[in-house]
Amino acid sequence: MKKLGFGIAALLLASTVTMAADTGVESTPVAVTSITMDQLDEMVTQRVEDILTKNEENKVGKENDNKKSFEFHGYARSGVIMDSEGHGGSSFDKWSPIGGFHPTGRLGNEGETYGELEFVKNIYMENESWAKFHALLAYESGNLNDWDSENSDVHVRNAFVEMGNLPTFTGAFNDSVLWAGKRFYGREDIHITDDYLRDFSGTGIGIQNVKLGNGSSDLAFIGRDFGDFTPVGSSNLDINSQVYTLDGRYKTGNWDLELAGHISADNGDREAGTTGPNQKNRKQLAESGYQGYAGYNLPGYYGMDTGFSKIYGQAGYGLGAELGRAGGFGNNYEDETAWEIGTMGQNRINNKWDIMTTVVYHNNMDTVNDDGEEYDFNYYNLAVRPVYKINENFELQFEAGYAKYDNDNTDRQGGISKLTFAPTFKLNTDDFWGRPEIRTFVTYANWNDDYQDDMASKFSDYDNQEGWNFGVQAEIWF
């Protein structure tokens, strides 16, 4: 029995020494014949504890290795548009009276180069708290040359710090993230029209993901510049007008809610309607305002088992009449109101077809013209993008859209229709959102007399209120 006991002891010690060697735990040679069974039990227990401790340290070390100290992200699109006569083509609907997006759809309707490069430095502490610094540079050019020193712009759009998992944040703040600086904030867009429903980007401070009831809330204070202006009755360009926004958001279940208030102490020193002949009708621009938003995420694509869809509504007053913005551009009259309703969704219908759709109606009331006279403006737009998969790397994209507006100020009711066909190469056609994509396209659009009058400066190369565009485009995000 003694020989059996010593044999077991020898095997146990040998195994612990081998395991220690594998995990880096130092082992001290022991004379097997000089120990008792109690000593053996104590030694083996200690060895196992040492090995488990070392394994845990190795595991934590590997986890920390997997935490990237540096990240690089980006977005870019670049292409060229040519009309049917060989002239440089124009976007058919961007910067129309409706606004700076593509109400009839962006596919085959973009000819500029735009890019974003984001650099993220991650800092991790032993207590598992972390911090990140984000820097994002954006570039835009409408020139086709590889060197464009006169027509290109580079902007710093992100320069902010965020912190999370702070030990002193407990309770409702346990998973909260604190941030400060200049940043993209609260952005939500309809991809196929490039229409940002909400974009409260600016410079400020905020906290995100504060637990409140069955949901979570975000709170932010954001500042933006309206720029210099000359006060009414003065000849000096000496006021830099700024707007400050307090924005609160709450998400619970399928609901996404938001309230925002705006204030600009100097904006009232400007007046709308100062350039027209009827100076007596001058109106004061808003010094404050507010807006609200409510969005509901429907199950799947309008009740289907797959995809996503959403309906939303938003309304604003004064500075908040520039819906979805942190104060807009400061051109809102003090009594101006606006509201908008819309929906969007995307779904993979089967193994061959994907689709994305959107419909929006927008109304502005009591806007002010150059004579200080109030008027209303409204529009609606719809767009649909079906995509047909040919094989793993090639697909056919189609896009159709229509937009119409009613401008009481000019007494014009402009309307435009657009169709695009875009053969597309990509790495995986099973992924609607996957990028990069390389596209060729042909786009046809037609519009009415009022739209032609409003867009005359852009449509000088198009006859008979219709046009064809041909082009190529690359798009990527990562």
C-alpha cells in the first residue's frame, strides 16, 4: 500500500509540474520519498491554485490583446455623371427647393467625391473602464481631377472623447457613456434618399444609455454657429450668432422618443425680409424654439417575418422648425412651425430580391420671404429600390422615385420623376448593406414647368424638361 501511495504521489507531482511548465508557474523540486500524504495533499492543492490563477491571468491577457488600441473606419463615394450629349451631368434633384438631399433617390444621381476617415484611439484600464478619442476628417469635391486644390474642402467633423464602464457610475448609470467635444450626434437617415431625419451634430457634452424604467435615455447639450451677421440698423459685422440645444432621447421597446429645446440670444437681432422693397414688413427671426420626434419600429418589413420598417412623426416651432437639427441655420421666423410624417423599410424578399422603400410628407407654415411676407411650403416624396441578384458578385439595382412641392411664395408646384438602372459588382450580393460596390448606371428623369423654372441654372444642358444621365460610382463603408 505504501508503494501504491508513493506511486500516486509521484504521478500527481509529475502532472502538476508538467501543467506548471505549460502555464508558466514555477515549480520547486521535491523529494517524493520525504513527504507524507498530508503534505502531498497540501502541495497539490497549492499547485492547482497557482495553475488556475495563472490560467485566469493568461485569459485576461488574451482578452486585453483582443481589445484594439487603435481603430480605422471610413466612408467614401466617388463617381462621374455625363448627360446624353457628353456634357457634365447634374444631379436631378439635389438642392432643389425641397432641400439638400435626393427626394427621388440617390442611386445614379450622385457625381461628387465625398469621403470620411475616422481614427479611434482606445484606452483600457485594469478596472475595465475605458476611454476613446475619435477624430474624423471629411473631404468633398465636385472636380474630377486627382489634384483639386481650389474646389475641394477638408473638414474636422469629429474631435471628441467618450468614457465608459466607470467604477463610480452605478445604479441607473452603470452602463452609461459620457462624452464631450465636436461630433456627429443622434444621426438617423433614410439611406436611399440620403435624407437625415435627425442630425444634432455639433460641439457639446452628453451622457448616453442611462437606464430609466424599461428603457434607456440620452441627454446632450450641443452648440452650433450661425456665423457672423450685421445687426439691423448697424453697419458693423460684429456679431457671431450661436445656437444652443438641450436634447433628450428615450428608447423603450419599439419606441424612440425625443424632445429638444433651442436658444440663440443674438439671432433676434437679425430680421427676415430685409432685402425686399417692403421694408415695413420686416419680421424678427426666432431666438428660441423646440421640437419633438416619435418613431415606432414595426415588426419586420411591415409585418413580415424578415427585414425592418419604421414609421415616424416630428414637429417643431421657431428655431425647432428646422426639423431634426440642432437649431438649423437660424433662418426660421419666430412663429414658424413645421411637421413631417414618414416611413421607411428594407427587406430580403427571397434569395433573389431585396427591396428598400420610403414615403415622406413635410409641411412648413409661416415661413418668411424677402418682403417679410409669410407663406407656406410643403412637399412629399417617395422612392423604391429593388435589387435583383444575378450571382454572388453581380446584381442589378433599380430605383424609382417621385417628388412634388407646393411653394406659396413663388406660386409654383414643382414635380419630378426619376428612374435608374445600375448593374453592380460587390463581394457578397446576399448582403443589401454590404459594401464596397462598383456601379455603372443610366438615369432618366422628367419634370414639369415649375420645377424647370426653379432649377433653370442647373438644367441648362437639358431640353424639353427631361434628361438622361450616364455614369459610374464606387461606394464603401467600413
